[in-house]
Amino acid sequence: MAARPQDMPRVVLFNKPYGVICQFSPSPGRKTLKDFVPITGIYPAGRLDTDSEGLLVLTDDGALQHTISHPARKWPKTYWVQVENIPDEAALMRLRTGLNLGDFVTAPATVNSLAEPAGLWERDPPIRFRRSIPTSWLEIEIGEGKNRQVRRMTAAAGFPTLPLIRYRIGHWTLAGLGSGEYRLLPAGEMRPW
């Protein structure tokens, strides 16, 4: 493998497992990015809550990091969300047109029902299961990314989130990455669009 030029930024795609904290510095009794990604000098471009899973972009390119994580840039991010109950079209429309969450009103979102995604990994610990409450999957794409926004949106519509998996940021996806796996992008794949 050819050496990477020193001025070439590094971009790493990581499938963050449930319970992992989005930082490299140690956190007693908790797993962090350092437990999974042995590459030094890279940092998360945006965050995922500890109880969320999925795609996290890590880079040493400060400009790219800012572009991905800054709310004004409105990078599209796609989430796979399992929710309690089965939303009807009216509930999906509420999610699509924007919800008042108290401290802000969400921007319009793309929201569709989704069959359970194939190839999902087992989560540790497993999701709670209640026989009396059906579940369904949604695919939600947003251009903003405020604190716990997707969870707050589904709860406000009456459909609490169970697992939440970020599948896509820009054109980068989880494709080919198992839970806890990472991939250093070659130079030709580092452009986000």
C-alpha cells in the first residue's frame, strides 16, 4: 500500500455501537472511540448519543469536520429508527412537515415507512420487547441535527424510538461496516458529494 502524503486528510467511517461515547479520551467504565479505532489525530465530525448507533465520520481535516457538523450547512443525514406502534400516513405527515419541540420547530424532513433493514447486528443489551405493543421501522432524513432531534420528533408524534441507527451522512453510508468496524477512505472516496 502506498504511503499517504502528509498533507492528505484522513477520513474514517465508523459504525459506532450502542453504549460507546463519541470521544477518544478515556471514560472510566465506558467504551470510547479509542477502544475501536486505533488511528491517532482524528476527531468526530458531529456526534451520536451514547444510546444511538451507526455512522460516525472521523477526520483530521478541520474544515471538513466543521462542514459536516455545523448546523447551518444542513448536511443530509439518514436514520433508521424502530418505533413503538405503527404510524399511519397522518403521523408520517406530521414528521415530514415539522414539529414544534418546544425549544425549536423542526425543518421539513423526509420520512417513510421501512421494512426492517436486512443484516442488522445484534445489539448488546438487546432492545426491550413488549408483546402487547407492535413496532415498525422508519427512515428519516433530516438536514439539521439538534440534540436528540430524531428521538424527540418520534416521541412528539406519539411513537417512541427504540433503536436509532444513523445510516447515511452526505453520500457516505454504513454499507459493508459491521457494528464496531471502521474503514479508512481512499483519496478518491473522501469527497462528501
